[in-house]
Amino acid sequence: MYTEFYNLREKPFNLTPSPRFLYLGEHHKEALNLLKYGVMERKGFILLTGEIGTGKTTMVHALLSGLDDSVQYIHLSNPVLTPGDFMDYLAFSVFRKKIHFKSKSDFLVAFEEFLRQCLRHQENVILIIDEAQKLSFELLEEIRLLSNMETGDEKLLNIFLVGQPELNEKLRDPQCLPLLQRISIRYHIPPLDLEGTMGYVATRLKIAGAQKGDDIFPKSAVKAIHHYSGGYPRMVNILADNSLLLGYSKGTKTITPQMVKQCHEDLSLDSSFPKDEQKIPEPYETEELKRGYVTRYWKWAAVLCFLLAIVAVGMTQTGQNLLGQISGLKQASHQSPSDKPKPEQVAVGRGENLETEDSGNQNHVAEQIPPGVQAEHREDRPVEMLKQEGPKEREVLPHEKEVEPFKSVIVKKGDTLIQLAVAIYGLADDAILKHVQQYNPELRDINRISIGQELRFPRLPLTDRGFTFTVHIASFSQLESAQDLFQKLLAEDYEVHIIPVHHTQREKFFRVTLGNFKNRKDAEDYAAVILKKGISDFATIIELETR
């Protein structure tokens, strides 16, 4: 209807999950890679959740479209079935014809034989259940029992549960505890952020034939769409499609924020969208952050006034000699952690040291502080003490005297060496694990630690406390899942790292990365190799702050 008016080949914002219009933001890439990993590694139960309209079904269709002939799948999109109907559905999907088994046991025997035959032919079988939050407790238990079909080494059936967040609540019910314990990987898809919404709209317009998507949806209009849709892809489609229809009816080829707002108001009768008065906060615009900026500016203004006052007094009383002493105060004030350059401000790849260009005295202080403990601010210390300090005769601070060469930990049930390393160092890789092993001679196998065993975690050498560029290939909400991939890649002689990430909108998750590089160019070259060799379908460069 409006495609010719906007010079489009087809409608760009249809609600059907067409693989041709697939847009993969960071979180959707992680979700799709997780599903692919679950298929390849036969991980058993995998849980994928997300609010209505976040793209869960789209990820399922993207997965299915990319499977080869070695994978057979059963996709159940309507799980409101009785256990008997569920068995009939499985039988029809597997044997490609209507078969009514006389008993449940007859079906289970035939189904297990089918799975074993697939395994003998190196074929994988997955059962994908969409809208899984609608499953009854009785049917959930039947599905759990199906997962018990396995050999001594591998699962015969992989089961993917895809549903809304209510599924998590249902699985927390005591009736589902045996099933919950079998879920090896879980991931939650959040809504798109503003940047993701812009990429989503631009991608769909380009695929639909738009020469310049910005001419149809300028940045201001996309911001309005993100605001009113909350970043949910389905709502973005509805708003954008109706905005194009409104523009067509008005004879204007450029969508405005006011037109988006009008469509939102027309569509809000069923409360599908956030109400207009509900402000959806943009990233980095919270009141707390604004107050943080104000506080920081006042802090440095006060420090500047203090320094100017001391300079004025010094010039009137003792002249240039006192100015030489005051220069030591300026140098000390610059050692505040809040004044150190950010990672992107540090020159890397030209032979420079990654530490800041302060005196050797500062490096000495850094070596006395274990990872994760920042140096104290020194502006609030008496001026007399600062004047007396020198590179060789500095007074040792109390917290530096108390630092021990290592930290002792008693192993508890469920602990792994990788998990403990991540908790203590904020990072785990092969070099760190071997460093820990050197301080624990009795630890002959890093994959085997005993409950009640005392392990010593030494302070890392300054040069081993971090790296600047690495290639991010996967993210997991559970450390156990990250450990599985870590150990697999480590066994294949890759330099692999686990990095915990604390996110304001998501719970803590764990990134798996490859490589350790001093500059972005080398990391980008390695990422290209990863994609070319098929090590991962996702490889992006991340920059980390060295400590």
C-alpha cells in the first residue's frame, strides 16, 4: 500500500519472524550463539527467556534456518496439551506419520530406539518448546523424564525451553526442582537499547529496499519509537509500520516524532504500549549519574582553589624554594584513582608502559596493593607529611603493612578453581590457574579440588593483572556454563579467559574471551581468524582496563 510511496520493495516492519529481516544486536547474538552451542555440544536442557516481543521466536527460527542435515528437530509452538496429546505430537513429528501407540511404554521404547539410531548416524535431535510458560506441571515432569534418555557420555535428546519470565517462576516451584537442576544454560533477552533500536530500524529499511533510511526515519523519529516502544522489537514494528501508514496518508515521506506519538496514542487503547507519561530513561541520564558529575566538578574546583591558595602563600613567604616543595603536593594529588586516564586514553601498541607516567614511588605503592583494592586518596593527608615524603623515604601506610603475600580459602561444596579465581582476581585464564598451582604443590589437577582443602591464592605480579584488548566470543548467565566452554577451548590450546561483568539492567554474567593483545589491530585480525575458522559465529573486540 505505502511501499511505492516510500520507494520500498516490500513492507519493512511485518510482524512475521522472517529470517531475511533478522537483526542481531549484542544480546540477540549471544542468545543465538548460546542455542547453537547447545546443539553442537548436546548440553541437554537450555532455557531462553524474554518479555513479550523481545525476539525469542525470531531467535528460534534463526537457529532452525541455519541447521544442517545432521540435526533433526521437533518444534512445538503450542504446548497447551495433555501428556497423551504431547506423546502423539512427538510420534507424528519423529516418525512422519500418525501412529497411535497402545501404551506409553510402547511409545518410549520406540522413541528411545529412534534417538539411539540417530546417535549411531552422528545425528543430533532437539526438542524446542516455545511459549513454555504455558506448560502444565504434569507435562513439565514428562519432559524432564524424557531427558533421562542418554548414554554414558552423551544426551540423546536436547530440550530447549523458550518462554516469558513467568517460566522462571514456574520452574522455581518445588515440583520443578528436579527439572531446574538439569538446566545447564540459561539466557534472558532484554529489550533493545537506543543504539540497538536505531540499528534494528536501519537494517529493516535497508533490506526492504530503502536507499537512505535516515530520510524516512530520521534519528529524532527513531528516538521517539524507542521511547514509546520501550525497545521491544515487536512494538517497534507496530509503531514504525503505523507511522509509515500515517505518513502515506498525509503525503509526507519523512516521519516525525509527533507522528510517532500520534500513532502511539492511537494504539494505546489496549494498554499494549507504555503510557505517554511514563518516562523511559535513556542510558547515562539517571539522576545519580548527574549528581556524580556535579560532585566531581565541585571536588576538583575545591582542589584547584586549595592549590592556588598554597601557591600564593608560598610566593609571598619563601619564594621559589617553597614552590619546589609545593610541586610535590601537586604530584601527590594527581595520584588519585579518579584522575587516572581511562583505558581508551592510554597509548597502547607503541612500546609504552601500560602504567601511568608517575614516579617509581607510585609503582611501588601499586605493587603493595592486592588486585581489586584501590590506593587511598591522598589529598586529605596533612601537608607536612606530604612535604617530607620522597621517593626513597616515604612513610609506609597502615594498609600496606597489613597486606599478606597470599589469601587462604577453604574449599566449600560446589567450588571450582576457576570459580574461586574469578571471585578473587576478577578474571580466570590458564596463566592465573598455573600461578595458583605453583603456590599449591599438592594441587596436581586444577580440575580436582576437595571440600575442606585449603588453597592459597597469591597476589599476581603487576604485569599479569590484566590485559587491554581481547576477543569476546560468548556470554553466559551461569559461571558453570562459561567454565564448560573455557575448559573445552583450553584443552584445544587456546588462550581463553573468563571475565565477570556486572550490568545495571541485567544480573551478573560471564564473558568468555580469546587472546591477549596490546593493540586493537592485532585483536581485530585474530577475531577475523576466529570467524573464518568457525571457532565461533560471534567475535567482537572489547577493551579492558589494566590494573
